[in-house]
Amino acid sequence: MGVAVPFVHGPEGVDVYDGSTTYNAPGISATRGGWVGSNLRYVMPCDGTWKRHLVKVYPAPAASKSYGFYLSKGGSSYLTVSLFNPSTSGSNLSGELDVAAGDVFYYGMTGSAGSGNSIQQHSLLIEPSVAGTIPFLLAAAGGPTIDYWGLGGHFASGASYEARVHCVVPIPGKFKSLYLYSCDGTVASDVVICLRKNGANTALTATIPNGSAAASNLASEVSFGAGDMGTLSVNCTTYEYVAIGFCFVPDDPKQ
């Protein structure tokens, strides 16, 4: 296996709610939990293994109540962490979830009815199968115009604001393996996702056709130098919510 990549998330905007499941981001490109719909999903751009799940909450669940945190794939839960009053932290250091490129999953947070609301923080490791691979996971909303997303999940609508979400790449490498998946089933218009470099489109582009749910571009690789700026454009004529997964592979994995 490759070198493990830490995924750290929280605490802003990630409440656990009474008696219902909130969908949230595993970490990198962390989209605010739940606000892009109850079907919020993520799509893996590489093979690997999720492990080392740690959670901290504030405040603790209400008396005799609990919170649960987990990764879900294929209808099953993995790496579950359960917190019962008065606990405010927990971990699952023995469980693992193997994933393959193209797998769809979500991070779930569930509170028992009457448990109260709690701000939470969590972290996981993803250990890619190929050393040096860094997966990016994003759930992006788009439409009915071109919207822009930073590689870290920040959003701006309209071309004049793209610079507000530019992300600077600190080391040279290649972006590759773009996977797309509609969070709400089939899309109602073509959805075009493009990685942009220094404000220009690149070949790392994929389109989910109207009436379909997924797409990928595994052939294109785009080189970035240290200091180059990256964004993602989301172009569709209807409001759509799309999971975006892609990889960055440094030219020197030890850098």
C-alpha cells in the first residue's frame, strides 16, 4: 500500500441532528455537511483503504442518548464510532474499508431521537494502493450557469469571481483520474466538469449526459507546476449536485 493521507474535517457547519442522518464530507475538499441534499455522496478516484477513524463532539449527547459516525458503502456501515452520554470522543482504530476507483460512499452522522445537537470533528486516513497518490473528494452544486469550485471545496458563482476560489498547488505533479457521480440519481441536463489551470480549461474534463448518473475521464493527465492555480468549473443548465473525485500525483512523492 502507499503512504496514508490524513482526512481531517470540522467543526464548522457539521451539526449532528436529533434522530436523523446528516451526510458529511470525509475531509479533503470538505463540503459543509448536508446542505447539498440528503443524498450527498462521494466517489473514490483511486483504490485504497480507509482506516483510523477518530471523532470528537461538543457537547456530549443528552442523558441516555447517543451519536453514531460511520462510512457507508453499498448499504453497509464501516469504521463505526458510537458515543454515549457523557462521552465526547471516541475512535475506531481496528476497522478498515477497502475501496476501488469509482466506488460511491458517504460519511454518515446519526443522533438517537432526543440526543440534542452537537458540533463534531472527525478524522480518517485513506491509504492509496499506489504510493504518492493524493485523492480529492468534493460534492459540488451547479447550475443554471457556470459555477466554480476551489480544490478545497470553496464556491463562487460566475466567471468574474473564479479568482476567489483559486487554489495554489505547492509542488509539481499531475492531476488525473476524474470520476463524476450524480448525488440525486440521473441528471436533468448535461453536466460538464472541468479542471482549470490558471484560469483556462484543461483536458481533464468529463460530462455526465442528460439522463445518466456517472462519467469519468481516465485518459487525461494535466501537469501543474509549483505556484500554478487550480479550480473546477461546473457547467449545467439545471441545478445538479455532483460528487467529484480526482487524484494528484506529485512528481516526487517524497517532496
